[in-house]
Amino acid sequence: MRKLLLAGAAVLVLAGSSVVYAQFRPDFRMNMNMRLSADDMSAFADARIAAVKAGLRLTPDQEKLWPPVETAVRDLAKVRIDRIVARRDHQAPDDLLARMHERADSLTANAAAFKRAVDAADPLYKTLDDNQKRRLAFLTHTSGRFEEWRRRFDHWRHGDNDFRHGPRGMGDGPRRGGPADDEPSRL
């Protein structure tokens, strides 16, 4: 009887402590009311740029090609940060075409900065080995995105509409709206 009482007390203590812990657990997700300042965003961009450079482990010859890449990426980050800050402080116009013109101007500025960054990175990228290219894709979060959509487009274009593979082609079973195993593929 005493063991049963102790076991019951232990269960209550554990259950109670988990409820208390769940109620007072710190929330590490960003508070929706918390906005990063332009300086914060710039600091995070600097950190990401430094992380990419460190992760690449550039050779001395590659180091010489890094400064224009870094400058162009910083300019791209500045364009994006300025756009975010401007959007916070600016009330969108009621006129649809005025909003579309603003969006087009924003996209044009972003595209020009992105093009400068890509052009600056091209000479360096051509000198990277396969390991550096793999790390670059991982560090810049581009690994697999384009390849997955290209693969899906190729399947669609060639009439193979069998999308039973998961988001990364891992074969995780039938997808919503996809053909069953015994059903023929069709466009």
C-alpha cells in the first residue's frame, strides 16, 4: 500500500511539474510585436556573410576574389533592409496601379542588386571545388530548391505526372491528388 501511495505521489509530482514547466517555458520564437531594427538586420546580414566566407574556407587565390562578392552582397542586403524599413513606415496607396508601380520599382531595384551580386560572385564560383560548392549551397539555403522544381517540371513536360515522391523525392507515398499505384498517369 505504501509503494502504491509513493508511486501515485511521484506521478502527481511529475505531472504537476510538467504542467508548471509548460506554463512557464520561455518562448524562443520571435514575438510578433517585436520588429528588428535596420541595424539589427544589418548585423544579421554581416553575420551571414561572415558565416558563408568562413564555411567556404577560401584559398589565398580565392580570397582575392572575395571583396567584390562581399560588397555586392552587402549592397543587396542594404536594398532589402531599406525596402523592409520603408514598407513599415509607408502606407500603401489605395490605388491598385500605384501599388503595382511601387512593387515593380521595388522588384527592379532588388533585381538589379541581385544581378550585381551574381555577376560579382561568378569569377569566385568558377574557382570553387565541389566541396565548397556544396557548402555554399547549404550556407545560402539554396540546396535542392531549384533542382526539385526543375525535376518536377521535367516530369510534367514529358508526360510523367506521377508525383508520388515527397518534397525532396524521398518516396514517402502517394501525394494528395496524385495517381494511385494501380492508376495510370495522365496529364
